Amino acid sequence: MAGENRVVITRTPFRISFAGGGTDIPEYYKNYGTGAVVSGAMNRHVFLGVHKYFFENSIRLHYAKVETDVTNINELHHPSARESLRMLGISKGIEISTIADMPSHGTGIGSSSSFAVGLLHALHVWKGEKVTQSQLAEEAIHIEREVLKEAGGRQDQYVAAYGGLLLMEFFKDDTAKARRIEINQKDFRELERHLLFMYTGKERSSSAIHAKQASAAPDHMDSYKKMAQLAYDQCEALENGKWQETGRLLHENWMLKKTLAGGISDPYLDRIYDTARKNGAQGGKIMGAGGGGFFLFFAEPEKHQQIIDSVPELKHEPVGIDPEGSKVIYSQGNPASL
């Protein structure tokens, strides 16, 4: 049997977005122009473990809830886990566990896609199958966007699978291209020193915001086209260590994104952002769909403490960029892996 006496654990990064987020929704790139997004993998992760379940005729699944001794795959409540198992032809005899090393549900860091990529990776390896980064991203997109019909873009799955900093392009024929943004080690460390990641404590439904954004897309074409161009500009700024320009582009992108749909920002979040700007932030944005979760601010390192002190209601979480995407960190036996 596949997975006999085998344990597999994967580690998959969450996502930091820099520019162009929103142009990766099909409602834009299939109808109006190429989508372009700059995002990076965060050095914070979701860990997925799979192993043979003692009760061979059922499934056990641990996440925020526990689903135990499920004998019919259709009865699994976790949609992404259910469809991942179905895709890989696994219907019994497996236990799946997950933990994350920072708040992830509804916080704008691409957690659902990181979960999907990490689980698919673990399941392929558990079965002894080879799998590529592009395959992981495309399978996760298929499950989340096509099978489950969840609203949202298509950047998160590529970041989770590939890691590092990426310029991603999304084309009318529904194909995509991910290019690694090359930065030397000195500039890479300097980029990380400018990042200030802070938690609002406010969770929200990204699907609801994405659905509003998709329905309103035809009314905001100028903003979308500008945001796609900002992704190319941001890529150039990052590759050349233009930190002031990086911050300015983040700010310009956030000002445009706020106009795309209701719920992306609100008076409370606007006040936080304005306060941070007055205290040294060159730019920033709410992660993901908006509405809450994590703020990313970009500022000279010597300004960080002043910004942190100016918004005491936010919790500072030091983060960096993970050059690696989803990877196997433990396996019993000798399974195939990336």
C-alpha cells in the first residue's frame, strides 16, 4: 500500500505581497490585460504531516478542528484536504496534522494556498511520487479556484511552491510565468532590514472581499493597469536596491488597491497607516485581500522603533524572506521529493 510505514512532513512558506496584487484574478487578466504581481515567501510556515493511520479504513485530520475516523471522503469538512485526497486517489488509512508558526486564518498571508501546496506536496511524497514546483502550484490552483470555486487570485500558490522573491505574470489563455527576482546577498539582507510586519489582530474573510473585487473589476480598469505596471517597476527597484523607490511604489500600490472594492480598508486601518507614515514609513499595505490581518510597512531600519511605538495596538512580528518554497523536512523511508 502507498505510504506503508512512512511519515512525511513538509514545511511551506506564507506570502508577503509587494505590488500588483489583484491583477492575478481571472476577471482582470482574461479580459483586460496581463496580470503582474511581485510577491515573496515569508520565513514563517505551515507544517503538514501525513502518516499511516492506525485504523486503516478511515481518515483522521487535525487542524483548528479534529475530524476523526471519517470512513467516507465525501464527509470530510475541510474542503482543501478533502479535494487533495480525492485528486491523489487516497480515501482511507491516512492521518494528517497541521500547525502554523504564526496567526494565519484570515490574516492575508496566503495561508489557505500554503496549506494546499504543503498538503499536496506531502501526499505526493507519501505515495512515492515525484512532483515539481510548477505542478504543486497548478494543482493547488485547480483545487482552490476550479474545484472549490473559491474567489481569489493565483499568486499565492506559486509563492508557496517556489519560495524566494517572484515576478509572476498571468495571461489571457490562463497560463502563468513565474520569474525569480535576483538580488545579491548584501541587498537581500538590506531589503529584509527595511521590512516591518505588524499584526492588527483583526481577521476577515478574504473570499468575501475577493468576490466584491471581482464583480467590480470592470469599473476599475485604469487602476488595475497601473497596478500591473507597478509590479514591473517594483521588480526593477528591488533588483537594483532602490529602497526609497521600493517604499514609494508600495505606497502608490496601496492607494490604488484601496479603491478597488469596499472592505479593503476602513477608517481604523487608514488611521494606522497614516500614523505609520508620519513616523517614518515610506510605504506599506495590508497583506492579501485587505480588511485586516497583517500590515507590511517599509522603512529605514532606524525608523522601525518609532513606528512600532506610534501604533501600540499592533503587534510587531519580525520576518524575512525564505529563499525556499515548500520542502520535505522529514520523511521515513526513501520517498521521492523536490
